[in-house]
Amino acid sequence: MPRKTVSMLAGAIGVTSLIVSMLYVFQNKLVYPSWAEGARNHVATPDSYDIPYKRVILKTKDNVDIEAYDMRNENRDSISTVLILCPNAGNIGYFLPIADIFYKRFGMSVFLYSYRGYGHSEGSPSETGLKLDADRVISYLSTDSFHKQKKIVLFGRSLGGANAIYIASKYPQLIDGVILENTFLSIRKVIPYMIPILKYVANWCHEIWNSELSITKTGSFTPFLFMGGQKDEIVPPSHMKRLYELCPSTQKQIFEFPLGYHNDTIVQEGYWEIVKSFLEGFKFI
């Protein structure tokens, strides 16, 4: 082989190795873009939607302070609290319109928190860290004098769905219902779909979120609602169907939205009617 060709090949291998190494080292910033669009600077509060709330700071097991909004619905007919688990961008202020629907339209109490490294919460995001955040939030809800009297429903989209599955698998006795939207089997299985060129190094991703395994450990009597956009460009639509199949619940439902992409499934026609029917059917509202 000519020396020039060998040199070019070696250079190409070197550049590729450098890129892969950088992707490995900096993957947390890619997996958790909490820094995007200035979302760490300003976080809207529930009073902008005329929702009464209490700002709560929870200290995790590893000594990280995370910010939360506790929106207690004092209506005596309100019997449930929904824990909203956010997707992978923005901050909790972005999801106040969703909190508004649960609080005002469905009459539920709402708990919404920022993962570590997001919004005004301390720390840097990682799978291990986000699970510690979830542990702390469940500890709060299960011991607080108000929320421990309520049914607890999880609502998770995308990464939030992975968090919801983790919580439901670890605390099945505390969770009364789960709503999942556009959630993945694992991050490693999403990578080839999003970035085909990286399919050969997907197993190098140390942020795994193995929901494919975790969902098999959820409660067999816990009601589950699965909702997936069939045009999802980030999570393969087949992932939601597979999670539905693996879920051991005897009370599970799945709905697919033919025109739904990853971020607009939530505004597809009939979406909130399906959510309301689920909540009413299992007497969460």
C-alpha cells in the first residue's frame, strides 16, 4: 500500500477515534441538553397561570438541591396528585400548560420538579443522579401529610417516561397509575434511529435507561396508558408498542396517533380526551 494512502488511512482513523472519544466523554451534555436555549436562566412559575403553589427545595441522598412546584388542589373532591416527569429539554416552566390542564380541567393536585442540572436545580444530569432525584420526590410525596392521602399518578413523556417507568418499577406499592408518551426501550436503542452512523458505537453510551427491563418489574394491577406518535422522528414508534407488550399490567391501554411527531403528539386530536377517559375510568378524578 502506498505510503500516502497509509498516511491518509491513519489520519482518518485518528480523526474518527478522536470524534468517538469526544462523544463518549461529553455524551452527558448531548443526552441531557439542559443548557439549550437559556433554559437554566429563567424558569416561569405557576402563578403565571393563576395556580396557587409552594416552591419546594428537596435535598437528595447525594446532597443535591432540586427545585419543585407543589400545586395543591384544595377542592375536597380532588383525590389524586399527578407527578409530571418532564421530557429532555427546557425546564419546568415549559410544562406549566400541562400542569394547568391537570389542575384546572381535571381537578388534580400537581407536582412538578426540575431534574438535577435543569432549571434552577443544582448538579449535573446523569442517569444515576436523576434516579436519586426521583427517589427523593417519591419520599416527599409518600410522607407529606397532604399528598400521602392522594392517589399518585405518573405522567411522563420521552425521558420523563423513562423516569416514570423507573419509579413505577421501584415503588409499585405507592403508584396508582402511569401515563406514558413517546418513551424509549433504552437510549442505546434510540441512537441508531436518530443518528445511524453511530449505530456501531451505541453500546458505548453509559446513559442507558433500560426501560425495556424496568417495565417488566412494574405492578401487575397498576393501570397504564401508552400513547405514541407514529411519525416520531426521535424515538422509534415500535418502542412504545414493545413497552406495552412487556408491561405486566392487566389494566393497560395503548393509543397511536398517525400524525404525531415526537414533540407534537400531545396536541393531536383526541389526546386529552383519552387522558381524561383513563383518569375517569380508574377513578383518579
